[in-house]
Amino acid sequence: MNTYKVVDLFSGAGGLSLGFSQTGRFSIVAAAENNSNARKTYLRNHKNTRLYSDVRTIDYQELLESLGDIDVVIGGPPCQGFSNANRQHTTIVSMNNHLVKEYVRAICELKPKAFVMENVAMLRSHLHRFIVDENDLLDQRVMDLDMQEDKIELLPESASFPEALEFAKQLQNVISYAWTEEFYKIINLLYRNRINPPKFAKAVGKYKKTLISKLSVLKGGTEEENPSLVQLWDATMATSILKYIENDGTDNFAGLIRDIEKALMLQRMLSRMQEINENNIHVFRYELDRGSVVAVVKSYAVLDYIKGILENAPYNYRLEPKVLNAIDYGAPQRRERFIIVGISAEMAGEYILPKAEFTDNYRTVYDAISDLQDIPVSTEVAAKPIVLGECPALTELGRQLRGKILYNHVCTATKETAQKRFEALKEGQNFHDLDPSLKTTYSNADRTQNTIYMRLRYNEPSGTVVNVRKSMWIHPELDRAISIREAARLQTFPDTFVFEGTKDSQYQQVGNAVPPILAKAIAKSLLPILDSNCKDEN
């Protein structure tokens, strides 16, 4: 039987790779992963795989020359896109956007028989968009996509001034007037505490020495012959904060905040101007929008980009997009992933997506981790592995996952407040079910997600496994956090798969992974069309 060569991009710890390997029909010959801890995990569990650290620098021609033709490319490039949510953040675009394009580059250069791209289900949304950059202008395939105009706010109306529109067009202003990142963070922290004077005072006290040094320089900016507006606003802010420090407070706190706000808004404008430049974004025009200065850009949907490049000549892949839920393939958790399977036009025959294997009698948390309940957990990541004895009462899933040696049965050390919460919650309950006296450490308890301090139910599948340490998931019956190994079991990693790195990193690696059992189902769905075409070639 033929074995097919696979390249795994954005591999993480290796959930996709493991699932493909478990079929016995796919050989993972190369992978790419940037995170150092995930790389350690990947190398431990996939010893014979060539591992790249940066997908952006891979020479695919050299890879082909040394490894031969690649049959399948798999991977889940992260993508936040450019959506309404991004506009509320301090950055316009995420560098992750470029990684989707790197995945597409790999397909174009490796020309595999098939590829599998996975990401969260929301990637289907047209809210996830790329902003047109200067390189896109030279690619007619991109410019032919459906475009929409978007406006990036550079300066709000409250901080606008008559020359602001022209000011936005001059990149030299960034070089001349931008604060250092460290100083920007301090001033931004002060501004965030504008509604809490005691916290404001505490922050000033913490950074007093740095503030006096930096503000004294800004205050002197008005001594130049023709100071700019930026220098004037910086000097006004500097004078106000220094006066606050000297007098150990102020009678005009609102006025102080206004002076900080004006200078800070200008700095945010400079930061966005710089980001536009560094990301090579093409600004079609600058304009005033209800008093705010905005950069008018154009954007296109991420999914449209993938289809526009790969479905058309010269690549001509047939794309099969589908949302798959890991629970339908034997995972004891509900976890939706958006999958795009691409089949080369040179491949004859019909590709059929994996059919659900479980439709009602879903596997549960009990199936996955009940045999570990009586095994003590450690709170130290360097704890020695545990030799496991026979366990005759294993469930079917338990038999698949249980090994002879138990690694990573480690959980977070529990502090007093967390322990009280653990003890108060019953199966299926979460943070919102706690008595108000146990919620006092959260500034806004009502906005806490339902997955925080969630005690799992033994007789049900879990929700989507994320970083369960941050979410403080609780064992169904024991008053402790879920261990790394238990979280890995919920993801269907067998005990033979060992995680490396810090405790936090191991939890995160588990949460980020594609469940191997889902990956295996996808891999098996590719075999009929690969095998039939391989016979035709022979």
C-alpha cells in the first residue's frame, strides 16, 4: 500500500500530524512551527520530521529537491483578519493575516495532490478580511475579488485640529514626534485609569522617576523657535503631569485628563500611520468622517482570497469547505473546526468529506479520563512519569488512549480562593453559580464567561477544550483543576504523546491542537481518491 508524503504547516504540538500518522498511510516529512515549546513537543513525538521554525523563510524548491514531490499539505494558519473587532484594538491588522497567504504560497509552490486547511468556523464569515496592500495592486487575481471600502480611524473628532488631514499623510511626523514604546505604555496606563483617581495616583507613583525624566524633556519642546502642534500638546501634558507630581495631586483632575488625552490621541495617530506603512497597506485616500480623520482602505474576504487564488488557473484546485465537529468522529468534546480540503484538478474521481461516525451516543468526559481519577496529580511540570497498571474496566476510548506510562499528569497549584470555589461548585456549574462572596476578585463578575471555573460533567462531552488552566476547568468529582494529561485525553491525544515546555505552554498547546481523532478521519477520507489515482499512474 502506498504511503503519502505530508508537509504540516503551523503544526503546533502536532495534532494534525498525529492523526494523519495514525492511519499508517501518511508520512510527515516536514513541518513548520514558530513557538519554541510547541517545537520541543513536536520534535519529541515526530522524531524523523524536518522541522522549520519560520514558514515565511521556507525555500520550497529546495524542499522538493531534497524530499521529492509532496502529496499532501496540511495545517491551520492563524487568521484574525481585519474585522470590526480589530478596529477597537490598538493595532489595525494582525501579522497573522500574512500567514494565511504563506499557506497559500506553499500550495502554489509545492503543488500537492491535495491539501487540508483548518481554522475556526468563523473564518467563513466575510467579516474576516485582508486589507489591500501595495503588492495586491500588482496581482489582478486579488484586485478582481469583491472589494469593500473600510475606514481606519486615525484621530477622533475630540482631538482633531485644522491641519490634521495633511498631518496624517506625512510619515516623517512618525519619525519626528513618536514617543518610545515604554513611555507610550506608561501614559496609556494613566489614561486608562482616568475614571479611578486612586489607581491613577498609584500608577504615577510607580513610574514617577521615568515620568519626571521623560516629561521634563517634552516640556522643553516649546523652547524651539517654531514648535509644532505635537510639541505644544506634549508640553501641555508634561506640565500638567509634573504639576500633579509636585503637588501630590490636583484640584483639576478632569483638566489633567484632557491634557493627557489630546497628546495621547496624537500618539495613537502616529502609531497607526506607522502601522499602515509597516504593513505596506495601500491608502486610497484620507478624509474627514464626522470630524474624525480616517484612512480609506479597501478589503476583501479571507475565504474569497483562498478561493480566488487556488480555484483558478494555473492551480485549479477543487475546494470542499465544511464545518466539522470533533464530537461526530469520536472526540469526547464539542469542537467545531472549519476545514477546506483542496483536490488537484489532475486527480480524477470524486472526493467525499468524512461522514459522521457518532450521531447520538457521543463519548463523554468519563470515557476519556475516569481511569485517572485515583492517580495523584503533581503541580510540578518536571514531575516523574507514573507507571500505569492494568485497568480492566476501561471504556473503548480509554483503551485507545491509555498507555503504560503516564506523562503530563500535572495541574496548577490551587490557591485558597480558587480552592473554595472548587469546593462550592457542582457538576455542570461555573463561576456564575458561585455565591457573591466568592466573586470579589473579579472587577466585573457579570461579564465573566460561562467557561470560567466550569466543573465538567462525567456523563456528557465537554465543551471546546481551550487553555483549561486559564479557564480553571474543574474535575467532575475531585476538587482540583483538570490536569494537562486529562485535557489532552479530552483532545484524544494518547498517553504516549508527551508534551514539553512550561506548564502554561503545555496547557496552551493542548488547547490549540486539532483533535487527532478528527485529523485521522480527515486523513482517511483522502485515501480513496489518492489510492485510485495512484493506481492509474501505475
